[in-house]
Amino acid sequence: MQADTANSWARVLRLLREGDHFLVAGHNNPDGDALGSTVALGWVLESLGKNYCLFNESVVPDRFSWLRSSRPLQQVLPDWEPKWYVLLDCGDAKRVGKDLAGRLPLERTINIDHHVSNRDFGVVNLVEADRSSVGEMIGYLAQELGIPLSGPLGEAVYLALITDTGSFSYENTGPKVLELAATIIRNGLNPGRFNALLQNQWRLNRLKLMGDVLRQAKIYDDGRIGLVSIPAAFREANQATIEDCDDMVDYIRRVKGVRIAVSLREDEPRKIKFSLRSSGNTDVEEIASSVGGGGHKNASGGELHHTLQDAEVLLVRLIRQYLALADKNPSSGG
């Protein structure tokens, strides 16, 4: 462990032990890691007897409604002033939403993250891009504080691990991740019951939406680029929600020969959420960051203020350029 990183771990642990009055927030529209790490840190603070608030601009997604939290996730900022703001899984401070980002005192902000694009915006920055998830990091903090990874705390950490590693199938699944998962299982988590709660949450509307979306799937560049688009009209026709659109990119990713998978979701006219996925050394974060997005080497995304068609043209062009350079220099990607 490098000296700077070790110092950041020590500072975070000291603040958790000695500090009080925390506001804990993950990025809006939380995925399993943002929500799991938020809930996990809540249980840690509960065990330490701290005063705290769990905040997210977005409500808890229905698919995670079974997750047990020490306190409800608030969509309104508290009427008391936190001493410390802890931001989790946010590559950029703006990801917590306008209300919190607009009043965030960076001199009292603890930034815990694993995005390579993170620019160390807090006064304390515990940022490790080689971690599978922020939930993994919260798990280690809990262990350092002598808090067992059992019960709802263990579930919350496990949720972060399993969602950000693709059920332990992505390249970020290292020995330490599996050892941490094994510790949680030894402490009582039943993987069968857990996975049933996590996976069996689809609505029929989602299934119908998937049918419409996947029928329109496209491939480009001799099958190396796979793309799915989700027009707002498809969601409206199927009475589907934004949440029903999650993970569509993973289906086109499974097509043989696809190097980079793309999904485009039309939230509003000229507001397109894009997701990029890859495997191996193919670095989609490089592509996402070129248009203001970010994330990880094999999983990145962002937002484009284009029409759906123009967003598709732009991303396909950028991906083709990236792949052409990778072809000329195989050691740089592929």
C-alpha cells in the first residue's frame, strides 16, 4: 500500500472513530454499489453510536427495496448542518445531484471512490481504482473498526460486491474480493436466498420492453460494436420505467465478436444516457471521458445532449476511431 493511500485509510478510520454528525450520500439513480455502500456505512455508523443521515437525491430503486437499512434513505437534506459529508461511489461531486452539490463544503467532504476518473475533490480522498467496488472498501473499514460483516451490514457489502463484479465474473474479481465475500457467507449470508432477492425483481413491463429493444439491436464494424437504443416511446408504449432499462447493454455485450457494447437511453428530448461495456484491455473509459463521461476501464458511461440518432452516430464514430488505433497498436487495447 502506498504511503498516500495508507494515510487516507488512517484519516478515514480516525474520522469515523472520533468524528460525529455525518451525512452519507451516493450518486443519484444508485446502482448496487452506490446503495450498498451507503447502507453499509450507515450500519457502521450505527454500530459506532454516531449521529448521521443517509441521503440520495433518488428514491431506493424497487429492485433493491428488500435491502435493510439502519435509517431510511432521505431525499431531502437534513435541517441540521453535518460536520462531515461522506460521498460514496462518485467520480465527480456533481453526481450527488444539484441540491447537495450546490451546498457541499469540500473542506469537510470525505471522498471514498474507485473510479479512475475521480479527481480527489474532498479534503480526504480515499480513492482506489483497483478496488472492485466502494462496498469492498467499506467492508475493510468495518473490519478495521472491529465490526463483524454479518446481518444487514454483510448483505449491503455483498450487494455492492456482487453487482459491481457481475456476480464475480468481471476482471475486477480478485482473491481479496472472494475472500471478503467468503467472510460474509461464513457470518451467515445465504447466497441462494440473497440472489433470489436480487435477481427475481423484474416486472412484466421490463420483459416486454426488452423484446422491443433487442429486436432493434444493431452491430457495426464487422460485428465488433454492438448497440441497443431505448427510445422514450418504447418506455411509454410498455409503461416501463427508467429502472426497467437497467443492464440492457449486457445483452448486446453477449453477442459473439462484440468488443464494445453500447446502450443509449432517451430520458428526454436531447438528453441521452449512454453506457459502454468491454472486456480485457479495451478501455471504454477513455471513450466516455472524451465526451464528458467516465467510469472504469470496462464499464463507463455518461450523458449526451443530442438526439438519439446523433448520439448513436457520435459514439459509433468515436469507438471506430478507438478500435482503429488499437488495431495499429495492439498493446494499447484489445
